[in-house]
Amino acid sequence: MNNSKDKNKIKLEYSIISNDFKRAGETSSNIKSILKKVGIDNKVIRKVAIVTYEAEMNIVIHSYGGNIKLMVEGNNIIINAYDKGPGIEDISLAMKEGYSTATDEVRELGFGAGMGLPNIKKCSDYFKIESSTEGTRLLIKISF
Amino acid sequence: MVFHSVVLDDEYCKGCTNCLKRCPTEAIRIKNKKADILKERCIDCGECIVVCPYHAQDSITDDLRDLNKYKFNIAITSTTLYGQFPLDVKIDRIYESIKGLGFNYIYDEGRAADIIALTFNDILEKGTNNFPLISSLCPAVIRLIQIRFPSLINNIMRVESPMEIAARMAKKEVMNKYDISSEDIGAFYLTPCPAKYTSIREPLGIKKSYMDGAIAIKKIYGDLVRNEKKISGECGFSKGSSKGIGWSRVGGQSMAMGIKKYVAVDGIGNVIKVLEEIENENLKNIEFFEGYACVGGCVGGPLNVENPFIAKSRIRQIYEDNEYKAEKSKEEIEEYKELFKSGYLSWTEDIEPRGALKLDDDMFKAFSKIEEINKIAESLPGLDCGSCGAPSCKSFAEDIVCRGANIENCIFMIK
């Protein structure tokens, strides 16, 4: 975890390893516990928890690895989730509830229900997704 | 919160650190070789009572002496009580033994559990955006949610516990039967649980409890066993159905409700893990969550006498016993539904988050404290040995930044 030294900034950054189900969920639970200690409103924490958890699982399950950054700026929590590919073929399909490209193995672990991106969008006040074979980038804003 | 049932007896405490790590809210520190409970964090779950090898942790409850305050005393029997005796001691004999302690009337908590099960069913039928709904039964779990999972407060069913409803119904029943005014009646819960006692003194969800006190089962167990040997007859008081009595073991609530989409969890550590999952919205397809701080459910409560697994087996056998199988009549069900509609069974007060984890009122100051804590934690050995008096290196680092602890209390730093 790299945290900034600025007095009036909250910045968190975590790298996420592909296919690492042992550590999967640690980043979002870490973020959650920090936001609780900082005293962010519970409803906001819940949204952030869902967004970061789903983004983290997406990176673990579907990508070659990446990172999640979180910043508090003014009344916004800004979350950047980035991965190194292989990218989402059809974003509009991926945004549909229940659509999933997860393998049977992953589903056996209880993941891959096709709710990840729709859930993230539902919890966001601003949501942007870009994807190419080079990687996928999510930009999310949650206001409080 | 001012009052706590769980207390420490300094005389017996050896400062051994056993309780330190078991505390689910990291509320214990060892200072000057004695355990010290941080009151703002304690949820009265009683884990420390269970784990203390020197029996230094205990629970404040009332005594039989307190019956003298009232002209007419009702014992509200926690359904775990029936698991404390071999099955050949019939429940009616247990009741007769309880009367021998000075009680005039007995009201079985299982009767109220029967009503609450129907109420929970009603709430589930109505549906909600907050699935899974969380049972309000275990007061330690509710207090845990206030501190560690405040975002789940709205998932908790706003219904009183069977204990509280039993007190209300019992007093009503007694006043209907006898010519006695309510201030002359004392209702005492025979409790397996310190958190229940705290809930009587400082209730959640209601302003004042109808229960006048509680006596730990282990305090009166000896007397009950002796009485049971002496008595010739037995006395009949109404009992809950086998389903209501079954509430004292994990899974009992969902079984009484007859539902399928539930998760039942016992042991406070396990409860924490599943609440994390609920917070991440991984259990949206589950309708009902029943969590118990104690292993096995209330049968594992620290103020019981019998081994939790043995007590649990007995409760299961009572649950399966045809003698106690009783279906509610249509009229009774309608009556209870009306009771719920009238608000008689519901919370009147909101439950507030307890911000015991917040490090500073200023968000940015809190964050720089977190950074400082992380930096210190990195310099600590990470063994979580407890020698410094904190449950882990991480919480020790937090104590250094927020509570003035001295880093030299770490035996590895002064080496």
C-alpha cells in the first residue's frame, strides 16, 4: 500500500494479482476498514465496498492483473480500477445483468454471476469504462 | 453505553492475554498485568468469560434476593434452561423447582419465540430491499453491527426479542389472572447470556425493558438441582411449541419459520466473516440471517452450566419430541398478527451506529493517523504476541498513535 504524504488528501493504492483467490477480497476489505476509521458515512462506505469488491474480483478473475486506486477529493470518492488486459470484447453485453464470461471453475468458487459491472454502475454517481486489448479502465465517482 | 454486564475481577486476573485475542471488537488491553476492558468497544458477548482459565471475567446479574422487591415474581425461562437438565427431568419438574426458589409464576420464553417466528415470517413476506434481513435475537450481534458493520443496521429486523415480549405477555397474563398491579410484579429472566442482561439495563430499540432483572442460570443451577430431588409433584405452566423452544440452538429460528433461504451462523468470529459477506452484497439471494455470538447458539451462552453440545443435543431432542409439537390455531395466528400490526412487538427507537472505530472527527486527521499507524506497524515484528498488552501489532500501533501507548512496551523494540 502506498499512501500519499499530503496532509489534506486521502490516497490509497493497491495492486491486484491475477487469479489469486487467496488474497481476493483483501483490498476491498482493507479499504472498507480504513474508511470506517476515517469516519466516512456508512451508506457511502457500503457503496465503495461493493464497487471496490466487484472491481477487485473482476481483475482477479478476468485480467492479467492490475491495480485499484482510491482518492477522496472534496465531497467525492474517486476510484480508478485498471488492469493489463486482455480487455472486454463487448462492453454493452458485459454491462448486462447476468451476462458472464467466467469459466466453470470460477463459477464453482461462487463467482462469475454476471453482476459485477452492473452492480458497480448502480453504486456509482459517475461511471466510465474504457477497454481495449491493452487493458480495461474504470473511473468511478461516489459523492457524499 | 454506561452499563456493561461483563466485568473483570482483578483479584483473579493474571494478565495472561488469553482473552486479549478472542475479543471480537479488540476491546481488551492488558495494563499493569491486569486486563482492562475498553467500555466503548465492549459488546458484552462474553467470549472473554468463556476463554478465561482463571475465571476472572464474569457477568453481573441479579440475585434471588432481588425477588424481595416485588410482591409477585415471574420467572421468564430462557429456553436454553431445558438443555441444562437430563431429558428425563421433564420441563414441568423444572418449573416446580423454579417455584421453590421463590417465584410465583413461570412464563416460557419459547411462547414468545413462537410469536416472533410468525412476525419474522410476516416481515419476510412483505419483502425488502435489504435482503438478507438480520434476526434481532442476539444482542451481542446487534451491538457488533453497531460498532463494526453500521451499514447493516437497516438489515436488522425491527422486532423485539422473545425475552422482552415474554416479559410483556407474562405481566399481562398475570394481571388478567390475579388481582395485582403491575408495579407489584417482578419479571426475572433466567439468563444464559450477559448481553441479555445488558439489554435489560440498557435496551436497544426500546426505551425501557418490561423485564425487571435477570439471574444467571449458573447462579441458581445448584438450587434447582437440589429442589428437583426434593419435589414430589410438578406444576403445569403453558409452554412454547417445540419450534419455539428450538430457538436456543443455531438454526432454530429458521426452522421455526419454516424457510429455506437462510444462513445460520454461530460463534462471533464466524458471524463477523458472514457479516462481511453481507456487507459486500454477496448474500442477496438469502432472505434471513440468524447469527449467534456463542458456539451452538444460546445453548453456548457463558452463563449456562451444561456443555453447549450436550445442551444442544437435548434441545434438538425436545424439538423432535411429539409431546411438544403444537401447531398454533388459526385464531391464535390472527391474534399474533394483529399484535404485530399494533406495534406491540416492534422497536420504537432507532439503533444508532457506535463510532468506536473512528480515529478522529476530522477525516483528514484520521487518515494521517492511519498512515502513522501503518508506518509504526511495519516496524513492529508482526508476531501478535500480546506482550505489549494489545491484541495485535496493528492494534498496538493504533494504541501508540491514538491512546498514548509507549512503543517500548514491545519487548522486541527494546531488545
